[in-house]
Amino acid sequence: MRSVVAIILTALTLACDRAPAPAVPASDNEQVVGRGQGKDEWWHSLPRAAWAELTPIAQSFAWFEVFEVRPGVLAIYEPGQFEEVISYLILGGERALLFDTGLGIGDMRGVVSELTDLPIVVINSHTHYDHVGGNHAFDSIYGTDLQYTRDHERGRGHDEVSEFVSEGWIWKETPPGFSRDAFVSRPFTVSQRLVDGQLLSLGGVELEVLLTPGHAPDSLCLLDRRRRLLFTGDTFYPATLYAHLPGSTFDDYERTAERLASLADSVDVVLPAHNEPTMPADELLAFRDAFRAMRGGEAEYVLTDGDREYDFGRFSVLVADPPPWRAR
Ligand SMILES: [Zn+2]
């Protein structure tokens, strides 16, 4: 996912250098809607500077890059595909928690087994394809009790996900044995249902589950109160936030933003699921203020592929037009 500035720069470059690109055909795919433009050679802006501050961890899977974000907290990054998705491996004394399993292009189970011998429990920040790709290879998966999660447990066929491995989406060589033509989002089985506020102990490391709908109905965050870390998934990251997708709910997203902002004093670092592995916690206040400003009509927007795009600097928010919020 790209910054708004990068998209604008790309648009300007395109305007200067060549004839406009042909219109991208409209898509029914919920994760393509409103994001088909501006991807041209997005990888030229990599690597992102934020990663250079972290210690890389050696492993043998070229598709992944692994970095230590904090002692016992590893970011597993997939910069080869447009999503630049980040999964996190959180190590405890008795078991490890894998927060998302990535795209399903690389061997997530393989890379994780090089990083730890601990038993693994998987939790997904939500069940969009780019966060559940490796789920099928794990036995212990905790997920929400929502029908949305249950629907996505059935996987998604090639027709629904082929776009994400098509021309323009991937720049890196894909791993041996991977076939773009056979790419699917494989089914998986949730073994335990999560509730809001549930505490998970990994042995010396405790994580609190926060159900945070908005981007998706089953979006959730993990809070490590002792180490003052908040893992936000797609709810909050430093790029364009999607409040416009089928399944997204502006009112829920706004409530979630208020809730997470109320934690700004309790955390130091936010660890999001795309692009960059850390953001300062006070950006949660800007996140909350953004929703207040959109709702209040004080925020400016442009129309992007028929959706409203509100620019708040470090991040922007895509909202359907007309706006879907309920009157108060
Ligand atoms: Zn998502």
C-alpha cells in the first residue's frame, strides 16, 4: 500500500511521460475496488527507510524479510507484492503467537519454523486474503465468532484472488513451486473463538484481544500492556486506510478510532500490518481526530474512483460517496 504522496507523484509522472493509461475495467472484487490506479512500478520507492533502523534476522526464504522490532517481536515482511504486508511473530516463554500469515505466496510455516521451535497459535488481524494466506499450514488458529470470519474460513477461489498476483502487483521473483495460475486463498479451520478483552498468555508475555471492527467486521488488535505495544492490523497504518470496502463500516471504524486513541497513553508504539513496522502511539490521536473531522464535515476530500479520499498527511482514508455514516 502506498502513501498518498507517492500516488500523486506517480500520477504526475504518468501525466508527464506518457499517454494516460487505459481505463482499468471495473471489478467486482471487494479488495480491488477503488485501488486499481497508481500502482505502476510502485516498487521503485522501496526499500522504505523505516526498515533500515531494524536488525534483519537471517532466514532462508527469499520471499520474506524478517526484522526484530523488539526483543521477541519479529516482523515478517513481504515487500515483493503491492500490499507490502507485515505479519508478526510474538515469542513467549511457552508458545508463540503469529499475528497474520501473509499472502500465501511464500512458505510462512517454513520461515516461522526457522525462527522458533515454540508451538504456534495463529490469530488474524482480519480475514482479508493478504493476512490469512498461510493459515492452512497451521493447526491452532483463533478467530472471531462472526459469520464474516466463518465465510472466509472456506477460502477464496482463483477468480477472487488472481488479480493480486497479476501484472503490476508483484516485482520480486516468486518462490519455487508457486504458480500464479493456481493461486487461491486456501481454506483453514478456526479452533478457538475469541471474545473482546480476552487475555492470551504466551508464558511471560500477555496479549489482550481488542475486537475493533471498521475496516472489516472481524478486524482485531492485540495489546501488550506491559511492553506498551499495540498491533493494529489494517485498522491503522501509515497509508490509505480502507473504510469503503464491502464489509467496512464507517460508524464502527469511528468507534474503533475513539477506542484506540484512548489507549495512546498506555502504549508507545503501534505495529501495523502494511508498509512500515512502527508508528508512534500519538498518531492514534490523529487517527481519532480524522474520523471526527470527516463526520463533522470539516475535512477536505477528493473523489478517487468514485470514493472520497480524505488526506490527513501520514495517512488518508477512503470512504464511499455519498458518505455512509448515520446521522447522530
Ligand atoms: Zn484488509
